[in-house]
Amino acid sequence: MHDAIVVGSGPNGLAAAIVLARAGRSVLVLEGRETIGGGLRTEELTLPGFRHDTCSAIHPLGIASPFMRSVPLGEHGVEWIQPPAPLAHPLDGGAAVVLERSLPATVAGLGTDGEAWRRLFEPLVTASDDLVAGTLAGPRPPRHPLHMARFGRSALRSASGLARSRFDGERARALFAGNAAHAMLPLEATATASFGLILAMLGHAVGWPLPRGGSQAIADALASYLRSLGGEIETGHTVASLDEVRAEAGLVLLDVTPRQFLALAGDEVPARYRRALEKYRYGPGVVKIDYALSGPVPWAASDCARAATVHVGGTLDEIAAAEADVSAGRIPARPYVLVAQQSLFDATRAPAGSHTLWAYTHVPNGSTRTDEAVTAIEAQLERFAPGFRDLVLARSILDPAALEAQNPNYVGGDIAGGSADLRQLFARPVARPNPYRTPIDGVYLCSSSTPPGGGVHGMCGYHAARAALRR
Ligand SMILES: Cc1cc2nc3c(=O)[nH]c(=O)nc-3n(C[C@H](O)[C@H](O)[C@H](O)COP(=O)(O)OP(=O)(O)OC[C@H]3O[C@@H](n4cnc5c(N)ncnc54)[C@H](O)[C@@H]3O)c2cc1C
């Protein structure tokens, strides 16, 4: 018997377990896979010696998260690597626009839009701690209402509306669009600007780092810290029904999405709550490719080699068209591709002289048109890095079905635990004062399907565990 059982060892499951263990509760984490981590995994997906981040790679939210900051990650093996620049965004003609750590350096690279970038981001960077706390706070009144109100005025706008009204040139518009497209929504959708604002602000305030050795290092550190607090973890244990764990612990926290919760809980779920969860919307899926390369990517714009993250997709108009296609059920011919080149900054990822590359694009939820997406991703890489294809030694492809088979939380390939549209940004998974608590006594949801949503920050688990402790 334990005080609490946590089902799932993603960052949110491990965070929940840590908060409970810190409060003196005995905790057992049950993980279905043989390895822990959920979206924090590093594996040899292609060739021996090439270590790929199967899911998450770059961690602005991880380094900024109040929960992660409360964990002695460094003592448990996490070493953050800050690339010279957080992000590069290539454009046609061999040019690139760069999000530099330094706000003035970014401003200098944006020409006539530099001053507008400064006006938009300087107040956010100055208030970054409060804004991070506010946006990752969960459903609570903000502690810094003035900062949040000023942020909200811009954040609630559509990304394309904000970019077009603030910037005149392609460079700043494209840079903003690439950040905002992490929302996995059409860039015309309300509140998509919030993603662009938060991610670019974090680039200036804390950087976009990667952990040496791979994202698995974060999961291993969280697990090591949990064990130091007396917590236990059992892998290879898929929980098939809620009854199975409720018999063993008074508190159960589920690092799963609404669809899995309904399957686990069966008839116990009251009809009204079940109906509300059945309406929960999942977002687009992804097609991801990991490459083993014989050399670094031959970007036409040399600045791209200074950044671990590269947004490949061209102009604001092109990225907006690509995301609109995905939302309309189409595979874009010129997709928005998120790229990470970890091995340029971390020699542990590939044999000497060789490199890894991590790339994914958004596709309609559950899409089976994998070949089309792969062709489109590679055409975009070749467009901005001519000769790229000649370097490919091996590749591993994960499509929506493969992702969901690896982790049932990726429903239809949705890596964010549900759409982050305006409604589900706030009412996640349902509109309730305490969204973590389910109507079943002692049972809580703690995954990215709860506030504040997707990304490696652990804050969903943190808030869920605190709600459970208040019970
Ligand atoms: C390709 C890809 C790229 C990404 N890139 C980034 C990035 O660069 N930066 C970033 O911040 N985020 C990124 N993310 C998103 C991030 O990984 C997720 O938002 C985050 O992992 C969600 O954490 P979680 O704890 O809610 O769920 P998950 O990490 O999905 O963990 C859930 C865990 O629960 C287990 N589980 C589920 N059901 C059961 C059951 N019945 N019994 C036992 N165990 C069960 C699963 O096996 C899994 O281990 C990416 C994700 C993907 C897939």
C-alpha cells in the first residue's frame, strides 16, 4: 500500500510524484514502457552511437518552469547547454533571421523592424519571471495582474494579426510566425500570438537550452531526485483499469489524457463529466524524422549553424498557409518544420564528425499520409540547405500511429495532450474551478491535458499534486 500512485512517468507524472513525496507521502509511479520519461526519451533510433531525442529536444519551458527550478536537476545529472543563439529562421536567398539571447543583438538584425521588436519584447523580458509564473500558474487569479493584463492585450490576438500590425518586413514577421506556430493552430486563431510572445521572450530571458546527453537526462534526474525522497518507480507496468490502482492507494494521479481516463475509469465516471470529456478536442498530429548524418547540415545561411533550433518554413504567409492546410485536413506541400541540431553543441549525440538531426512537422490528427509528409519535410530541408540529402546515412520515421503506439497519450499523433485553442487554453480538460480533480474520489488528472498544457515544465503535475494534497 502507498499513500499515492501516479500512473505514467512523463515530466508531469514525475513532477506530481515529487510534490507528493516532498509532502511526506509514500508514492509509487507506474510506467507502461520499459523506460521512464514519456516525452523525455533519448534512444539510438537510427545507427549505433547516434543518440536521438525521440520526443522533446529543446527546453525553454524546462529551464524557466518554477517547478523545475525547485528541483536540484544539476545535482542529479542535468547539464544545460546554451547554443550561441536560441533560434535561427532561414529565408530564401541564403539569408536567415536570428533570435539572439541578447535583445539588442536581435533588434540589430531586424533592420527597420528592430525598434518594433524591442517595443514589443522589452517589457515582457523585464517582467519575464512574473509572466512565466502567471502563464504556468494553472487556473488561478494572476499574482501580477498588471503584467498579465499588459501581456494579455497582445497575447489574446491572432499571431498573424499581431505580426502584421507590429512589423512591416518579412524578417520579423517570419521570426514571430515560427514561434507562434508551436501553437499547432491556424495563425489566424485567437490567442495564437501568446505562443509567439512567450517562446521568443524566453529566448531572450533564459535561452532555449538542450540537456547534455539528451532529454532523457531530465527524466533520469527527476527520477533520481524522486527516489532520494523515498519515491518508487515501477516500469513495464501498464495500468488497465482504475480499480487496479485504487485498491492500492488512497490517491491516484493519472498522467493520461481524457480519452484514456474514460477507458480506465469505465462506468464509474458520472454521465455529465463523461459527456464533457468526450467533447475534449485533440489537435493535429506530427510526422517526425530523426536523421543520422555524415556531416553538419549545409545551411545556405551560415547563421543557422549558431542555433540548436531552426524553424524551416519561410515567410509568415507560407507558415500561415501551411498551418491552415493542416487544420483543413491537408498535408502542406511547403510545411512548417521544427528542426533541432543537438549534435552541433553536444558531442555525446553522434560519433565524431557525424551528426544527428531532429525534425517534425504538423499533419492532420491521425493522418496516414506519412510518405507525403516525409517528402515535403525533405524538400523544405533541401530548399534551405542544398545538398542535405547527400549527407543522410539513415533515418527513423515516426508517424501519428507509431507515436501513439509508443505512448498512448499521443492520441492521433497529438503531442500536446489536446488542442490549445482558446477554449482549451483555459478550460482544460473541462471548465471547472479545479480541473485536476475528477468526480471520482481521490482521482486526479495530472497530464498536459490539464493547465497549463503541453511542453516539458512539469507544472501540470505540480498543480495536480498540490490540489490532491489540499483534499
Ligand atoms: C516529437 C515531439 C517533440 C516535442 N518537442 C518538445 C520540445 O522540444 N520541448 C518541449 O518542452 N516539449 C516538447 N514536446 C512535448 C512534451 O514532450 C510533452 O508536452 C510532455 O512530455 C507531456 O508530459 P506528460 O507528463 O503530460 O505526458 P507524457 O510525457 O506523454 O508521459 C505520459 C507517460 O504515461 C505513460 N502511460 C500512459 N498511459 C499509461 C498507463 N495506462 N499505464 C502506465 N503508464 C502509462 C506513457 O507511457 C508515458 O510514459 C514534444 C513531444 C513530441 C512527441
